[in-house]
Amino acid sequence: MTFERKPLADCVPELVATARGDRPATLVITGGKLVNVISGEILDGMSVGIQGGRIAYVGKDVSHLIGEDTQVIDANGKYIAPGLLDGHCHIESTQLTATEFARAVLPLGTTGGFFDAHEIANVFGLKGIKLMLDELRGTPLAGYMQVASCVPAAGPEFETTGAAIGPEEVAEAFTWGEDVIALGEVMNFPGVVYGDEKMLGEIQATLRAGRQVDGHFTWPSSDWRLPVYAAAGVTGDHECVTAEDVIERVRLGMYAKLRRGSAWHDVAKTITAHTEHGIDPRRIMLVTDDRSSESLRDEGHMDFVVRHAIAQGVKPVTAFQMATINTAERFGVARDIGSITPGSCADIILLDGNLADVNVVLTIAAGVVVAENGVMTAQLPAFTYPAEVRASVHLAQRPTADDFIITAPLASGTLSTRVIKVRENHVETIERILTLPVEDGKLQVGQGDGLCKIAVLERHKGTGNKSVGVVEGIGFHEPAAIAMTVAHDSHNVLVIGNDDELMARAANAVADAQGGVAVITASGETLLPLAIAGLMSAEPFEIAAAQSAAISTALYNAGCTLNYAFMTLSLLALAVIPTLRISDKGLVRISPEDGIQLVPLFVQD
């Protein structure tokens, strides 16, 4: 089965003929309550006529469109709403391929999204983005790809990646088609503010191609440099964690993206910009950013986020606008998606019960019924990734316990040590300075102090680069370790543990699997294989979700009770988010005063 999305210009004659009744519709929906996100109304007794992949007619009566071969769906009073759109999503973070992601979210009412494939871009560059785009085009989703802007995220002096993307690569990607829609989140915001030639060149290439620029600004919204960032042409940002963050971005002409991922719970605070401060909601969007396959299975996708926003006091129709038309308008594609209007793509969901429940019972994408009652009814074509993408872990040598020893500059005593403190359900970390003991020239960590070691091993080029630091807040109450090749954004091998031997075993487990997540304790080994670029599972959604849940259980049993712990831990190497991170080149600190800089593990008194 193919899911064709023809340009509107190519469909005009047949749409007009269908609308006036001279050509039978391919599908009609009758007798529903239309969620009109354009006018903000609920309209009773409405029907929709579809020709191929687009909507031909919206009105009370579509009887003149029905022919002998027309598929008729009686909505029977159910809500008829536009398919939900995710305005900022990394498919790789779901641990799924684009095809399996589509299988997971279509039954939940998501019919499109704007995907930033900067995870696979850090491993395979433009080739990785193009592979995901090609796969996405074979699904029913209205899938739009963004070109990764920060590969590497902070720069080669701070981390090692498998590829690099600059202005020339950005310009090339925009020649692939109109579904390459924007420049992905510009995480190197200090580079933009202070005139980095590469970052400004990428933005210029994007603007010259007539595309949008997405942002990622984590300094306080009161910082004088936010307007500087906006002056570069950045018109959307998902790094909003307070109502003030939303308000200031909207006032500057940006779209504020409110995030509810697996472990990033920002909507409850940020939505008060609208519910309490009265900010116009039409420049507010709901997004997921990062949701694991496990949370897709257990909580949902955009349906969950919309339901959550409504629970915070947002009117249901307004919440639907934040996940449909607002998103489409932000990216300049509202003529095609985001509403149920004549000429638009036929991406439609039926909802049963109260609208606030967001209970999706049928999904139509590109004019085809693809899911019903939570189950896919359409078969999606298989997509094969090349062998090199399934063999992307290239360590210089097999790790041993000795690789995780932290050598101290003195034989015994104590040292003031920088420690990364994890914050549950937040992307930011805290920099702590703790006094730790030294014995036999080695820093003592994990000896009943609640601390763990954290290490990054370079895995793209076999350089042998390695750094080891200290992290607080993991919670292990027994000898345990976790290793992962999902380590945003450079995706080297990240290892965390309180036992050097177990850390080595975990690192070797993911290397032997050519990517994945491994938890090692005295009880045994739990593995989530992620063979595709070390980021995505080669298994169906259901298997990947079960394996992801097993990792969560193993972590919990070892004492790590962080909500969706893997998602939070995978960000500890992301060198552009405050405050303290770790890469294969050492500790990286991000501050408004000093920007991004490498800092030593030990602090001189």
C-alpha cells in the first residue's frame, strides 16, 4: 500500500469535481461533531468528503458526493478532528525506526510531525538524515524533516562525533524536497549570539532556501541575549521551562513550544503563560521532544500531551489548536495540514466520549483509514538500512576495569571535585563541588557515598578518547552499571556505575551488540539492542517497548528510581545544556557568563 500526498495544485480539478458532485468521493465521514481549529468552534452534524489524499468538501450534507464505490464512515456523533502534529520530535529518541514510530503513533492520532534527526546526523551526517527521510516518505505520516544544525553540538574542541554538518551541507539538504522544512534546533546559541561563522552561515542558508529556523535557548528568558538570538531569524523554541520563558519568546515573535516528553515535564508550568497570564495561545505549540518507546506504549504520544494540557485548564479546542493548526502555521504548511478544511490533506481522527479525554478510535492519514480502536489496519512497507549503519560502534579497544580508575594528583588525602548532579524530570544539571577521598593515588567514588563514576568512550573513529568524572543522584544501592550508545548528542559510549568491573562489562555488552543499552548488576544483565546507528531498534515497536521497559525495571531494582531514568541519563553528555556535562574530551560547563568551556575535574582551593 502506498500513501500518496500529491501537491494541492495537482489535485484541484478532481477536488472541485468531487465537491460539486460530478465525481464520487473516495471516502466520506458523516454525522460528527467537527473540531474546527480555525474558528475555535465545535460544529454539530458535520460531514467530510475526501477525494484521494485530500479533503474535497466540508458541510452538513455530503450525499451528493457518495457513489457506488465510496467508503462511508458514520461518525455517529463522535468528534471529527484534524490529526495531531508533533512540532518538535526526535524519532531516534523513541528507539524506533521511522516505520515503527509510525506504527506506534498513528493509532494514537498523530498523523504528522516535524522531525529533527540530529541524533543519527551525529553518527552518519547527511547520509543518516537522508536515510530517515526516505523511510519516513514510505509511511502514512505527513513527515517533515529538519536539517541538523549542530553536528557536533558544541564543536569539535568539546566532543567527537561521527560526522560534521555546516552551511554547505544544510544548503544541500534543502534541495531534497519541500518536506525538508527547517533548520533543526540551534543548540549552539552562544555561537549564534557571538557571531560564530558556521552557525550564522547555516541560518543564512536556511533563510535563503525559504525555510524556518528552530531554536534552543537555555539561558534565562530575562537575559538580554534572547532578542539577539531572535534577530538571527530563530522563530521557534522548545526550551521553555517557565511561564516567563513562553511570554518573552511570544513577545519577540517566536513560537513557544511546550514540551511533555517522557522525562521532561514542562507543560504544567509553561502553560500558565496562557491560563494565568492571558498570552494569546495561537503562538503556543505542544510538542514531545523525546519520548521512549516504553512511554509511547504506556502513556501515549501527542494524545497524551493534549490531554495533559487540558487537565491544566486549557480549553479542549485551544489544546487541539496547539497540536494542529498552530504547528502547521509555524512551519508554513497550514494549506496542507493542521485543519479539516477543503483542499487540506485528509489527515483526520475520530474521538469517542468527551473531547477532553482525547480518546482516538479511528485514524485517517492521506485519505486512508490506517488505524482503528488502537490497532493499525494498514500494512507499512519495510525499509532496509545498509550494513554500515548496523555496525557503528568502533571502540579503540575493549574496555577494562582499569579504564574507569580516576587517577588523583596526590597519593592520599582529599580533593575538591566537580560533580554532575542529576535533576529528575529536568534537562539541566547542577554543578556541585564535593570533597572526596583519595587512596593509593586513586579517587574513591561509590564507597557508600551515593556517588557514581560517569565515563564517555569515543566510539565513532576509534581514537581511544576517554574521560571519567563523578555523578550524583543516580541512586544505585548495590553494585551496578549502565552503558549506552544513546548519549546525546555525540552518541559515544556513556557508562555510569559504582563498580569499575561492572562498568567495563556494561560497555563491552553494548559494543558487542553494535549499539544499545545494558544494565549490569549482581542479578545479571539486561540489554536493549539498538543496532541501527546505535540509536534505534531493528525490532518491531512492541518488542522494543518491552525491552526498554526491562531496562527501566533493572535500573529501578538497582535503586535508580528517576522517572524514565534512561532518558535523563542519556542527556548527561549533551555539551550545550547547563550546567555541567561530560564528553570524550572531559567535563564541559555551560554558563551565561563564560559560555561553553572545558573545566578540570579537580578544583584548586
